[in-house]
Amino acid sequence: MDSDNTLKNSSITSGENVSFWIDSAPIISGNKPNQDIHTDVLIIGGGIAGLTTAYKLLRAGKKAVIVEDGFIGSGETGRTTAHLTCSLDDRYYFLENTFGKEAAKLAAESHAAAIDEIEKIVTDLNIDCSFKRVNGYLFLHPTDKEENLEKEFQATQRAGLQTTLLKGIPALANCEDQSCVAFSNQAQFHILQYLKGLADAVVSLGGIIYTEAHAEEITKKGAKVNGFTFSADHIVVATNTPINDIVTMHTKQHAYRTYVIAGKIPKGMLPYSLWWDTGDQKSKWVSQPYHYVRLESFDDSYDLLISGGEDHKTGQADEEGIPESARYDRLEAWTRNYFPMLENDITYRWSGQVMEPVDSLGFMGKNPGDENIYIITGDSGNGMTHTTIGAMIICDSIMGVKNKWQDLYDPSRITLKTTGDFIKEAGNMASQYLDWISGPDLQNTADLPAGEGAIISSGLKKIAVYRDYDNSLKTFSAVCPHLGCIVQWNNDEKSFDCPCHGSRFDTQGTVMNGPAETDLSKIHIK
């Protein structure tokens, strides 16, 4: 695979801010499409989901082609914090109540197996990606109750996980008297170095990787990619959120924006570990945002402390009156409270998009109603393991093998016990269409500073405007081409974000995140 550090544009990453992973690894590019292609399996999306699926299928003897509209890892994979864990976003006692004890056990088993699978790939391919086994510690958010931690510990035990209930949270300041559940045998790695190893393996096994290759018009026969016809016997849509599905999957999961800071601490001051709190039980959001922290080696003198949280629904930061930029400040204050050794300067700030399924488990397998189209989505905050599980399920399915986790993660499933959350999320989604009748962000484009965007009204039209640093004005329809919501300006990542289903567009109106397949349509205004 080609590696080139000179390329800097929106193909590198889906937002203005650059993550530590992207900053510390070479850009991974393939060729651009230049002809029609037929293959056994067409994989759309060049993140961890797509590359792992391709690698496993090639090993099983199938031909595979990957198409990625940016560069490898330029989507949400490059904006993760790369925790590898069986401690899931939603509690195991919730999984037991929703799916039953056997299913909770299967969920635990599948995530543990995904960590093992990643470790095996790292070993087999000799990938230098700082993979290490670490302990993880789950502790109470101030809004949560002690009895819930005990309940979670008991549920993890029933699920067959190696956990211990500790008095005191290892390495956290002033937490000697606070309880936590310790998860042993978790892991961490440098995600883009891992992807580089996977991409090289895919090519050496005869796979083809196309980058800057935009797929649209996805059907059971294949897709149009940069105008060329790519046909295949099986199609895998591994794009964080499906772009081949207009409605079905988008009522089952919802897009959230999550924030990350990373700063230096002197080497050796903290053990390499994962830490998570149990989430804000009083949050207005169904997902109950939580904080998550880990270390990564930075240089000979420092480690990097990577801390995330302060989530909100995509395009809806204003619902809480906390702008995107202020979320980093809140995250920093929270982090310094527990990790006072954090140096003064924050080295990195970035945000990512997380798809939250209403019943907490990912959707991996055949797309509802399709026999040969597969999806990997709904990864919640466990994207690295969920996507690896998805690759294992889909590889088995294409090879004609029934995977033991297939039914648990079936995208067609309906979970009646989460109907209340489903209704709440559907109501939130429906209310976003009121933006059609709400007032504009700005009355006059002359008032728009360079480097900023806004939504203005012109008669019945809603227009997205952005003023470039050369003072030129870019103008598009503010109507998301997916299902007609009005996009909102994200001043932190310099993007227009859809508050209904999470599609995102850059300052040129180009689609960066699905489910929208096409760009915002250009509009000429006086």
C-alpha cells in the first residue's frame, strides 16, 4: 500500500480536527478506480470493519475488492480511542433484562473473541501497532448508585467474564474509597498502524483496495464507483452507518457526536489501563453519555492520556445549550479532576461519530430484506470489537457457515423490551423536521466571518452557507439528500451535520458520512 504524508484534505479525515492516530501514522492509499470490475465480494468502506472482512474472506479463498471514498481509516475508525474491551456501553444487567442471560453470555463471549482475533491478526502478520493486554476499570458516575455497580459485577460473573469488585479505583486521584469493577485481559492498540498491517495483508493476498472511490446506487448487483460499474456476488456495506438503506436501519440506531482530548503525562506515572464511568443517569439523551480514558505511548519521555465523552446527538449540541467547543473544556475539567498529572497543554482535540442502537447491540449480518447485501453498523462505543465480530459473522455467512453469534446481532431483529427508548428517539428525530419552520441562524451573509458557516432562509428555501478564508461564499441547499432534514453548522469540525440520521457534509457540501449518498446541491444566491 502507498503511504504519503503530503496529502492534506477532507479525504484524510471526516472533520477539521486531526486525531492522534491520523497525525502519527502515514496516509494509506490505494489506486483510484479506472475501469469496471467484477469480484466475488465488494466491500464498501475502508475502516476496520471493511479491512477485517476483506482479510478474512481472502484467507478463506474469496476474491475481494474494497472501495473507500477517502483514504484508509479516514472515516470513524481514525477518530476512535481504540479501546478493546468486553465492558460494553450498556450494562450486562440491561442485556440480561433485554435479551436474557444466555444472550448476555454470548455478547461477552463474542467481544472477548474479537479481542483474541485482533491479537491473533497482530501476531500472524507481525503488525507493530503497540498492542497490549491491559486491565479495565468501570466506576460510578456521580448520578449512579452503588447498588448498580454490584448488580453489574454479578451480571458480568454470570456472563462468564473475568471481573473483580475492587474498593478503590487504581491510579485515579482521590478514589481510594470508590468501588469499581475490574475487567482483566482487555487490550489497546494504535488503530491506524493496525490498519496499515491489515491493508498490506489484503493486497498481498490478492485483494484490491481503491481509495478516493465514492460508491453510490448500491444494489444486490453491486454499485457505481466513481462512475464505473463494480459488480459482485456479495456486497458488504461497512461505512459506519448503512448508505444502501433509506429507512429501516435508521429507525433502529441514532447518531451521536463524542469528544476526545489527549495530553501528555510523564512516562511511568500511570499504568496502561482502560477506565470508564457508568454514564450520566440524568442525561436528556437515551444513550446516557459516559467518560472513557486510556494511555498510549507518545515518546521516550511521555505517554499520551486520551480521554473522551460529553456526547450529544449529532447536529443537536444546541439542545443542551453547550456548544461543541465548550465540550472540550468540560471534558478537560473532568479529566484533570481524576488525572491531575495531565500537562497544561492539551496536544489533541477531535470528535467522532458513534451509532447507538436502541437495544445496545450492533447490527452485523444480512441487510433486512436482502440475500447478498451485508451490513456492519450500530457499533455503539465498542467499534473495534463490534466490527471485528461483524467481520467474523459475515465471512462465515458468505462461506455458508452458521455463526453462533449471527442471531444475536441480526440486523432484522426487533427488541420489544426497548420500545420506550425507540419511541423517545423516534420523537427526537421527528422533532428535527421543525427546523423547516424555525428562524435562520443568520439574517445576512455579510455578517458571516471567514471560516464559519450558518443556515439562512430565502423565502421557503433553507440555505447552508460557508465563508472561506479567501472571503468567497459557498452556498448549498441545507436539505439533507437522505430524508430531507435541515443540516446544522458544526463550528468545531467545520461541517454541516444532519440532526436526523447523522449524515455530514464538508464546507464544499461534499458528503463525508452517510447515510446520505450524494452531496448537498449547490445553490447560487445574490
